[in-house]
Amino acid sequence: MAWELLAIGAIVFTTVSWFVMDERRLREERLMARVRHFAEAPAYRHQPSAAARLARLD
């Protein structure tokens, strides 16, 4: 009986820790996708000011 309770506890602990690790991995993957988007999307690239562009033309 005691070993059965120990086995159930081990299974529960393993399942919960597996779930937590998987959720953390998924959250990090979603965050990296957002980071990649903001790093590579043309809309978020630095645009020089109009004054800087005019200064280069002179």
C-alpha cells in the first residue's frame, strides 16, 4: 500500500513538472516569435528624421 501511494505521488509530481516545463517552453517560443517580428519587421526599423535626410543631400 505504501509503495502504491509513493508511485502515485511520483507520477503526479512528474506530470505536474512536465506540464510546467512545457508551458514555460511554449511561453518562451511565443516571446521569441514576438521578438523576432519586432526585430525584423520593416515597420519597426529606424527611420532617420527628415532633417537628417536633408543634411545628407547637401
